[in-house]
Amino acid sequence: MKVLVTGGAGFIGSAVVRLLVGELGVNVVTVDALTYAGNLASLAPVKDSPNHRFVHADIRDGKAMADLFAAEQPDAVMHLAAESHVDRSIDGPSAFIDTNIVGTYTLLEATRAYWNSLPPARKEAFRFHHVSTDEVYGALGPEGLFSEKTPYQPNSPYSASKAASDHLVRAWHHTYGLPVVTTNCSNNYGPYHFPEKLIPLVILNGLEGKPLPVYGTGENVRDWLFVEDHARALWTVLTKGRLGETYNIGGEAERTNIDVVRAICDLLDELVPADKSHRELITFVSDRPGHDARYAMDITKISKELSWRPSETFESGLRKTVIWYLENRPWWEDIRSGRYQGQRLGLGAKEIA
């Protein structure tokens, strides 16, 4: 089996590639435009594998995608290429419209043309897996969970662009018969996470003795999913999921942001003790515009139908994550020295027509 993974040099994408190539022995073609969050160093564990090939290409380039399908003849697509940071979408939404909506459309059309050219047996076996987010559902109150039947109510440019891409994938299935599955996941964390996101930012700022920024009062709640658990769930859905269906994936690990930051501080105090507790670095800052209060996923469907559940608790996954950053300084020091130095994003729109 050969799988084409878009966005495979990103955080979740690289976890998928490392799992498929390094552990499962699947043939993988990784496609990535290598924007600011794409990092070939995240593919280092599999870069010399005979069953892995990297292609530098952009999903918005229809000809490049058509040529890629013709050359590689994949049996499945796992579509993870996306602009993914809410704060960046507030500052500059156009890249999110371009990549997440137009890029997904362009990829779908290239996929459809290729799929229609396949002989009957290969056409029947082909799968297109679209990877999305819980943020398309909007915000929850203090109780309840997002299910696959929750109406869409995106509240940020990022989540609106992902909602649009989800609808395109659904439409290409129902209109053209393209064999698709879709997943919507909760907040991921783990090794190789680009350091603009909460958990790696707090780890690295804590190591450097810098302030640990917490939006608002820190009471916003997220369901945290260890990225390697997520990668296994994605493979499970690709290979076992029912066509045309959506599966929610979560870690069953709801935490307030302030509790996440305190847990990281306590691990840093244990693993790299300083003169004073890292908790003293916590700094409350103005909240993100339109910050959703709570997300949480109901994973009953994927658990019952596909027998997947997360294997890591939040505590075990967070410990693994902190230790990974302590042991892999070259990976993140390269990023912190150039592409992203920990500055605040999402303070307001920079793109005004």
C-alpha cells in the first residue's frame, strides 16, 4: 500500500509519517510546501527509509498535484496540509482561505481525476482521508461534548476555513462518489510541536526563564490528545472507517489552560530545578479575540465502531513531551533562532482590505 500524506512535515503529519514508515512499514510519499511550520527535521527518523519519499510541493498547485498522482500512483491520501494556528488566522486570514479552502478544493479535484482513471479494483479500494479539527463545532458550555452530529458553528478565521474544507470533502463524496472519510480531533500535543502553541511555548519559555503567557484568566478548557495516539487513530480510520463518515478523536483529557501551564511548571521544577518555582513565571495577558471557552470530544463512535481509544493519559503524555524537548534542543533551538522567537500572535487583524 502506498499512502500520499499532505502536510507530512508538520506536527501531526510528521507523527503520521513516522508511524506509517517507521513502525508499520507502509510506503509513504510525504508532500509539504515547507511553510514556516513545516520542518524536514521532524522527518529525520525516517528520511533514509527505502519506503519513504519527500516531495516539496504545494496543494494549491493543481498541475503539481496531478503530476504527483500520475508519478506515484497512491492507494490512499491522508490530507493534513493546513494553516492551523488560530492566532495567526486572526492576524492574517488570507493564508487560511488560500490553503485550507482553495488548497483542499485543488487537491480534491486532482484526486478525483486520478481516482476516475484507476481500474475498478483499485478504484474500489482507494480512500481520501480528510483531517480536521474540533474547532469547527464552535464552543461548548460548562457541560456536554461535541459529537459527530453537532452543528458547525466556527468562531475564528481558522475554524471557518476548516469548516469550509470539511464541507467540500463531504460534497465531493456525495456529488462525485469520491471515497472519503473525515476526522475531527481535539487539541494535539507531543514531540515536534511548533513552539507557537501553548504547551511547547510554555516548556521553552520556562527553560529560558521567560514569562509564561496565559490568556485571560486561564479558565478556557481544551481536551488534550497526545499526537502519537492521534496518528494511530488516523490510520485506524483510514483502514477501517466507513466511507462518507466522520469520526471525532479526542484524548478524554479536559484541562483548563492554567492547569496545563501549572502541570508543565511542576514537571520543569522536577526535571530541571531552578532557584524558584517555574510557576512564578506565569503571566496573565489580554485574551485572544473570540476565544472559545471550552472544547471536548465524544469519542463513542470511534471507540465502538473501530475499537480505538487513547493509550496515554494527560499526565503520561505531558511527561513524555517535556522530556522530549529537554532531550532535543537542536530541533527547537533552530526554530527559536529564526522562524519564531516566542512573540505574541493574534492581537488583532493585520490584513485590512
